[in-house]
Amino acid sequence: MIFYTSAIVLGLCLTAMGLGIFITMRIFKIPDITTDGSYTLGASVTAILLTTGWSWWAIIPITLIAGALAGSITGWIHTRLGVDALLAGILVMTGLYSVNLTILGRSNVPLNETDNLFSSLKFIENPLFSQLIIVMGVCLLLIFLVYVLLRTDFGIAMRATGDSETMTESLGINNAKMKTIGLSIANALTAFSGFLLAQFQLFADINMGIGIVLTGLGSVLIGNTLGNLFQHHSIFLQLIWVAIGAIAFQVLLATAISIGINPNLLKLITAVFVLGIVGIPKLISKT
Amino acid sequence: MLKLANINKTYHPGTQYAVPALHQLDLELPKGTFCIVIGGNGSGKSTLLNTIAGTIFPDSGDIYINQQRVTSLKAFERSKFVARVFQNPHAGTAPNLSVLENFRLAALRTQKKKLSIGLGRSFEKATQENIADLGLGLENKINQPMGTLSGGQRQALSLLMSALDDTQLLLLDEPTAALDPKSSALVMQTANHLIEKKHLTTIWVTHHLKTVIDYGSRVILMEQGKIKKDLEGEKKRHLTLQELYSWFA
């Protein structure tokens, strides 16, 4: 039970990133690999500021700005220099590895000794349930904020940009600027997942972001599949499905471990899961 | 209203594939002119339209809208003056957004898209009334994704969208080319109705010679990047289909 509850908390921590991937992949149709780097960036900034005595709430804006900066660099490379979005993301992600290592100073920074979001807000005896309720609240708040953003005139313009650039251009929307802003928001959300996760697992590690973009993609795809299954297409429900997808993904991984699969194979399983979600519908429709 | 001065545009300049698309082109369009542009393939019609819209920049020459030089403004900056309807209905509308959201964006063409929610009841009601004029029953589908509608329906809606915000110049690029005859007639009538009701300054590029007879106050024939014929007023009104055919002979 504790085991699966942890998986759910983990899924909720990663929901922010899922929302970010939703923005890049579903709204802008851009495969953004910056995620791997900005996730670790968020965790690194959090770890180093916590150990130097900052309060967790003061770290939030710093993490968001750091992530947004990473995203805007990818956006700038993509829109201004005309580099393919995938390559732009890989470039920034690779560069961020060194940045993150410089921030951390070593490959792993433990956070056992510092106060953090979960220890400060703990309000019931059971630490795990306390964490569960905190991240649940945080996720609902994030989903609500993203939802409101996407409903505003600016948000409609954002969604239209991914849909038809000819149209948005003719309606006075600067597509390049819009994509850069979208990538910034997405990576700020991803960095925020790093912020949450570092405090949940009580360490930041230089390698924690490897392949994390797949987890995000998986969440969005599971969410999308479930959404299609239930014929729910409103933006709000789509965002809820992303959260459910993120949780489902972690529960699936936890199940894999609990039935005795070697944890070293976790990345392979993640990749196969995502491949399965993308590929199975194609296989089914062909037969 | 619109003035083009000595516009030159060559594609692939300096190579053996160089194609002169517009050659020393001058054009002046007074306010309220409904100008129809015809010409063979490769005559420069689309280049002309795209140059005015700002998706193609001329090699030399200047473009003025309301005495303001807009030559170096990008397409999204020129949208303050220019509304467009595209040949492909999919280009002019966002398929995954609802009809209402499409209309909201079009209503803000010349304005900033702010971080405030503009999809209120009053906007919804105004949109429904606007769409009801088409007589297609689409006013009950405003919350449906645009992509679920047919090409003809989308094109009729994008025409309405083009005139939602302050439109000084309307550019139509063969808006009926992708449509069946029935949808085509609907779009044609909607366009004409809109242009006459709002006295829009319009440039309508078409291959459809009947359009020239039925609509417009001026007709221009393009050939090899130049204006070959330019008729308006009485002369335009007395133009016959036969004469038009002879232009292409």
C-alpha cells in the first residue's frame, strides 16, 4: 500500500512536467527534449538553494524562471535560428548537463538535513499521506492555472498557433514569439516537477532527468488515450487526464517492480511502455 | 487606400531557375474598390496577393496602406490593416479550436490577445447572430471543433471571420477553388454581401471568369508579373464573358 501510494505521489510530482509536455506536444506539436535538462535544472537549483538555507517558497520563483529561461533558449534557437525543434531541444538539454553539474557542484546532493516543502507543510502524522495531500493540492492548483491560461484570449492564440500557423499569422499573432513563450511555460512547469521531486526523494542527482521526457510523453499519451475512450475533449478534462496519465504511468512502473522486474530495467520498461501506447493502436487498426 | 510602387520580385534570383514573378508593378486602389484579379498560372496573381499580405517581401519597390509605408512589416504586423481568406479552408481556420474560439481570435485580429477571458455570454450571442445570417444552421454548432465542419462551411465562416474586426483591406485568394459548386455559390454570395454591406476595399484573385462578370467594380488581368489589362466603372460593367475569354486567347 505504502509502495503504491509513493507511486501516486511520484506521479503527482511529475504531473507539472506532464502539463508542460501537454503544452509543447499537444498544443504546439513540438517534440521538446529540453525537458530532460530543465527537470534536473529545477531539482539542482532547489537542492543547492535549500542546502544554503533558502526557504522552499522562495525557491519556487527561481526554479520557474530557470526552467523558463531554458525553454526560451530552445525557443530562440528553433524560431530565430531556424534549427529543427528536436535538435534545438537536444542542444539545450546537452548544454544543461554541464550547467546542472556546475550548479550542483557534484553529481549528487542529499537533502535529508534541510527543511522543505513537505516537512514545513506537514499537517498529519503519516508523512506519506501528508505528502499525497500536499502534491494533490499543488497539482489541482497547477491544472486550474493552466486551464485558465488556455481559456484566455492569449491562450486561444497559443492553441491556434499549433493548429494553423497561416491563420494565426494572418490574425496578428507572432508565431515565433508564441512558440518561445509556450516552450518557456512548458519548461518552467518541468523545472517545477524537479523542485517537487528533489524534496520528495530528498536528493538531487545529475542523472535524474535522463529519459524523463518519455515519462512526460507517456503521461500525455495515456491521458489522451483515456480521454478518447471516454470521449472527453474539453481542455479542463484533457488536463485532468494528463494528471491521471502521470499517476497511471508511475503505478504501472511500480507494479513492474513489485512483480520482481530488476529496477535496472526501469528505463527500458519506460521506453517499451511508451512505445506500446503509441504503437498498439496502429497495430490494432491494421488487423 | 492601397498603393504599390514599382514592385519587383524574382524567385531563385541569380540561378538558371530565376522566375520573374512581379515586374515593375504599379497599382493603386482607392478606398471601397472591389477589384478582381485574373490571369493564367504563373502570371503573378498569388505573388501579388502575398506581397500585399506580407508573406512575401518584394526585391524592390514600396507598399503603402493608407499612406503608411508597410513594405518592411511582417505578415502578422500587417494584419492590423489586412484580412485574408485563403484558398484552402483549412489554412484560414484552426481545426482543433471551437467555432467560437476561432471567431474570438478573428475578432481580435488588430488587437492584443490579452491574458483575460473574452469568451463571455455576450460574445457568444453576437457570434451566434452573426453566423445565423448564413442560414446554414451553424449557429447551434459554435462549440464544436472547427475541424468537424465541411470545407464549404469552414470557408463561409472564415469569410465572416475576416470582417469581424476593423478590416481596411480584404484579400481573397481563390476562396472557392476547393469547393463544390453549391458551396462555391454560397461562399461567393456571402463574400459579395459582406463586401457590399461593409464597403470593404477588396482584392479577389480567381480563375473563375464568371465571377468577373457577376461581381466587382474593377478587373485586372495579370500576365508575366505585370498588369496587362485594367478596367473599371462603365467599361467593367459592359465586359462580356466572350471578351474575357479573348483576353486569354
